[in-house]
Amino acid sequence: MGAAGMRILLAPLAEFTDAPFRRLCAEGGADMTYTEMVSAAALFHGHRPTRHLMETMPGEGRVACQLFGADEEEMAFAAREADALRDGGRPRFCELNLNAGCPMPRIMRSGAGARLAADPERVYRLLKAMVGSTSLPVTLKTRLGPHTGDNRIFELADAAERAGACGLIVHARYTSQMHGGPVHLEVLSELVTRTRLKVVGNGSILDETDVAAMEQTGVDAVMVGRAALRDPAVFARLKRAKPPFGPPEAVERHLRYLVEFRRALAERFPEDAVLDEDAFISLKARTHLFRYFAGVPGAAALRKRFNAVRTLAETRELLAAAFSVTGG
């Protein structure tokens, strides 16, 4: 098949895969995108800002909603809430996903995320609760297990299948590895032969060689995360297609979508404390926009300047100056 024929998806990334970035990645060739992690507990207890994470905007294409939690009642509630969202009369999401792979301590302390990779039976119960509460396809995103020598992925796959899930997304590392160290493609390859579920491979997909190596495991698709933060057109590149835009246009589009999305949030949630335009844009500039300049001469100084912006006008001025300096 080759990289040109492989489906390539955008991974869910906390604080990054909001609607504007998902739209940009869809335009950059992503076949499907995922929301940031949405807390089932927060939805269950009526935390209104959490609903902002489930908002979409026109032009995103196929979007899946990723939920996290460790309580069956809360996961069932969250699945129903996500299922009920409609845009133009059609379901907003094409899939619901249970996160059982995030290794961040604040997530694991609640019993969620990668903590679940050590407990296949709880994963079964959570997925079962979700499947029984939605008409949408349900999938599981997880890791190989807690650490090398404690491999749970085959049990997790079995739990997902028994619960009625239709697919697995596997970050082919152990929880103890966080986001570094070797990606264990040999385990992923064995999994593909042992499960009837569709499998998506995830873990340090940076170039066509990485896609080809993961494709050899027999996965149905691959998932790209951090590589997209610097280049949202990486999906087209990995498919050996001409990128639809370069860095300067990516930033211009991203900034425009951020402004549109913030205004849409304020209209959709008039009673919520949505950040004003300047605060919203400057926050995104500090957390995301500077990443388009990673690796270029003077990147450290640029980042320092991004940390100082406080208005939309200042952000636009800085971006114009930055591209002038870098030759973009």
C-alpha cells in the first residue's frame, strides 16, 4: 500500500486539538481528528467550560470525541451527552473514544488515563457503559501496559471486544516510557494478528519511514500527534501529496480560525466566562502558535516574545516580524 494509501489521523492532544487546530489539520490532509480529552466527571457534574472542548466548527471533516474517566455512570452520561450533539441535524461526532493511555499524573491520580491500562476488567466495564449509552461507534485508546514485563494489551483488546467496542488505538509504548524510548512494533504486529478489532498504530510518527514501519505491522491506520504541532500539513506530506500550505499560511489560517472560534464560543455560551478576544488569542499564541517556528534560528528569543504578547494586534505584529526574520 505504501504511505500514500494509509489513513492518517490526528491524535487527541490536551490543550492543542481544539476546533481551529483540527480544522487546520483536516485541511492539511488528516483523514480524521480527535478532540482534546473531555472529562466525563466534569460533564456529569455540570462543569460548563468542559462543554467548550466538544464544540466544532465548519470545515473540520470527521471528528471523534475522546472521553476520560474511571466511573461507569459518569462515562455512560458523557457518552449520551456526546451522542446528543447535532450539527445540521447530523451527529456531531463520528466516534466516541475512551482514553486509557494518558500517562500524565493528574489524570492517573483519578484512576483514569493510563492507570486503566493496568486494569482490563475496569476498561471492559467502562466501555460497556459507553456502548450501551450511544449509537455511535466506540473505540479504546491505550498503551501496551504499565511497563516492560507487564504487557496487558492482549487482555485490553479482549476487554474492548467483549464490551462491544469496534476498534483500538494503540500507543505502542508502555506507560512508564511516557512519550520517549522505543516504539514496540513487534508487540503491535502480534496484536493485529490476535484481535478482530480494527487497530490504529500510534507512537512517534514523524516521517514516511515511520509510517512505512508501522504499516508493516498490519494496522488499519496510523495516528500522528506531536509532528502536527509544528506542521499541520504533515498529513499530506506523509501521504506523499503536495502540502496545501506552508508555515506562513498555516499561521495565518490558524489565527483566523482562532478568532472565528472564540466568537462562536461567546455566542454559543453567552452565560459562560469565555475569555475576551485578546486574552484568548494571546493564550493560544503562547501555547501553540510559537511552535511553528521550532528549530529555526532565534526560536528561543521568539518564544520569549510570544510569552509577552497580550493582544490580537500584538500577536499579528509578532507573527509578521517573525516570518520576516526567518525568511518564511
